[in-house]
Amino acid sequence: QELPETVLLKFFRPENTPIPPRPTPEQLSNLIKTSLHYPESFNHSFHQKSLCLVPVTLLLSNCSQAVVDVLIDLRHKATSSEALEIHGSFTWLGQTQYKLQLKGQEVYSLQLKACFVHTGVYNLGTPRVFAKLVDQVTLFETSQQNSMPALIIINNI
């Protein structure tokens, strides 16, 4: 009885298969660009209703071609007493953490609600955003660069 002939398998990749570009370590902290959209000032009658709710949109833009895992944490508070004196304290209503996956160049809009109990100037720029490449084997995401302060004026009417 004859033995079957052994054939060597050759693996090859066609030359025209695009390889998605991977961000460099320096670019990892700039994977996601964030921007907050909200009214510059908001009028509310605190005598009629003690809580003032303001809709805020957090826009997340994936600046890379790669698929990115994103974590948004709203639990962060301004800790320095100076920041609290100037801007006061407010609360994000609802869910405090979001986990998303953004495709390359995808833009995602997240609807949030900020809750205020008195008039003042507040910094809405407290959400912390972390991101990592989907295929990256790391235990933690890279913190994304924070944008400028996002000030809102709450007025009593």
C-alpha cells in the first residue's frame, strides 16, 4: 500500500490587502476627541423647582482608522477647593459610566443631563474619557487628553 504524498502548504497574503494603520504610543492619548455641546447660559426658576436640569451632548470622535473601545466616567469631581469656589459643584444625572466601541473615524453623540441646585458658573468639563484599540491586550485604557474648561452660567429667573 502506497503512502499519500506529503504536500507543503504555502500561506501568502495578496499584496493589495490593506493593513489598517495602527496608532503610535504617542497617538494613543489622542484616539478620541471629545467636545461638549450645551447652552452658554441657562435660566431657571429655583423658587418653582429646586432642581435645574440642563441637557448636555458629549460628542466623541474616533480620530483613528482603528476600532476603539471607549470608557466614559462621569463620577470625576473637581477636587481643588479653588475650582469648587469658582465653579461650584453639580451632578450628572443617570448612568455614571458608559462603555462604547467606535469604528474608525466614527462620531458618537451621548446625551447627558447636568443637575444644578443653585445659580453660578460651573465647569461641565468633568467627564473622563479612556480609550484603547480593540485588539490591544492591555488591562487599562489610555486617558484621553481633556479639552478646555466648558463653562455654563446658571441664572435664577
